[in-house]
Amino acid sequence: MTAQLISGKELSQEKRVEMKSDVEELKRKGITPGLAVIIVGHDPASQTYVRGKQRACEEVGIHSLLIELEEDTKEEELLAKIDELNVDEAIDGILVQLPLPSQINEQAVIEKISPAKDVDGFHPINIGRMMTGQVCFLPCTPHGIVEMVKSQQIELEGKHVVVVGRSNIVGKPVGQLFLNENATVTYCHSRTNDLKQYTTQADILIAAAGKQHLIRGEHIKAGATVIDVGIHRLDNGKLTGDVNFDEAREKAAYITPVPGGVGPMTITMLLHNTILSAKRSRL
Ligand code: NDP
């Protein structure tokens, strides 16, 4: 069996075409959705991600405001900037690129962002609302993953989803979203004994461990759907994931590539949340 690719790039393109006309419609009503992106310091990977987010905003017509702060920025300065943006009527979404330098408490920053502009979906209020199935901003990477699986008409109800990773931004919320879809969810993490015992039972396997090629062919049940969240840059400059793609594609029925998989969908769901925020507060 050779798995069918689930292209996040193609699905993103389709969704962005729809978003572009949505934004045009809003603009006709005098509303231009706005996203503020704050980056602290000069981490090259973060700069690449931020550039990607800005390009995507331009593509669909969202106004993007980039705020670049120095590496030694004090926490109070960053919190004050967020306060300004929280009341800025031209800004519908605020995103602070993580990770932050060590002098800044990440959680304090996340909690400073108004839940109504928290387009990353990291604020405890949005997380709590997601867990209790209420209206909220869904976190972008997990939301993008569910959209990718749904795009293939793969049934979720009653399926066994195994998530490898339990971070607050990917692992935990993606499991919750699949639970909301009536799947049965198992979480694995660095203290899990015998990872393979769990992964080989997965109908849908989400690899979000941040460990290059952790998931090999032997970890995958024949016919499973494999979603590779990991991003790793190889010495030759190319990107690869948490899944050994060549082995996995021989076992899985569906697989996401790296690059061109979860990455573009994460950005697409950020655009989605920004437009949603503009509609919620300004229509
Ligand atoms: P974190 O480092 O915050 O979390 C990694 C998780 O994986 C932890 O829960 C950890 O367990 C678990 N883990 C680590 N090693 C193993 C192992 N050997 N076996 C089982 N579990 C393990 O990473 P993130 O969740 O932030 O990101 C994960 C990956 O996804 C990274 O490569 C990141 O670059 C990528 N990423 C991609 C995005 C995209 O848009 N495509 C967006 C966000 C992230 P424990 O809790 O016990 O430490």
C-alpha cells in the first residue's frame, strides 16, 4: 500500500480563495480585518514563521502589523504593547511569536492578550471554552489537523486517535478536538512505556513529539491516517518531520507530508480566526 497524501498546501489554497472573497465582502462594508504580530528578538526560525504569516495575510487581504522588539525587551514593555493592541480598533487578532526570551514569562503574555483577540487560541479562557465545547478561537495547529482529516471524509466517530506529544499548543488541544468529534483518544509522551504498543493501535496517529523520525513504519497500523506535525531542518536545508515518511507511506492509507502538510494549515487557520474575530466584533 502507498498512502494517499493529504496536502495541507492544496487545502490551504482552496480555503484561502474562499477567505479572500470573505475579506473583500467585509471590505465592502468598511471592515478590514487586522492582525498584529509581535516578535521579540532575532531567532531565525521565528522570523521565518512570522514572514510566512505576513505573506499569508497579504494574500487574502488582511491588514498585518509587524511589531519587532529587541531581544532584551522587558516583560512590562511587552505587556504594555499588548494593552495598546487590545484596545486598537483596527486590530482583530494579536499573536506573540513563541518562544520568548527567558526574562519574559510566556504565560503572563498569553493571559494579557484579550480573549476576544486571541487568534492563536492559547488564552486559558479560550482553552476552557474549547474543552467545554463552547464558542471560542480554536488553536490553529490542532484545528488545521482536524480540517485536514475531515477533508478526506475520514470518519472520526468511534475512531482511535493516538497523539504522541502533550504540549499545551499542539498535543493536548488536538486530542481534545478529536474527543469533541467523538473519537477515542490516547495521549503518549516522553514517559510512555512502549510507545509502539499504543501507536500500532491508532486509526489516526498524530506525531507531535518534536523528535525527528521518531515514528517509523513499525509504529503504524496498516491503513492508518498519519499526521506529521514535527518540523526539523536537516543539514542540507530541507525540512523533515517526526515521521519517517518513506517507511510510513508504505503502511498508512493517508499521510501528511513535511513540508506542505500541517505547516500551511496552521497559518490558514490563523487567517480564519482573524477574519472570524473581525466578523464577531465589527459586523
Ligand atoms: P514540545 O517540545 O512542547 O512537546 C513535545 C511533546 O512530545 C512533549 O509532550 C514530550 O513529552 C513529547 N515527547 C518528546 N519526546 C518523546 C518521545 N521520544 N516519545 C513520546 N513523546 C515524546 O513541542 P510542540 O508540541 O511545541 O511541537 C512538536 C513539534 O511540532 C515540533 O517539531 C514543532 O516544531 C512542531 N510544530 C509544528 C507546527 C506546525 O505548524 N507544523 C506548529 C507547532 C509545532 P513530555 O511532555 O513528557 O516532555
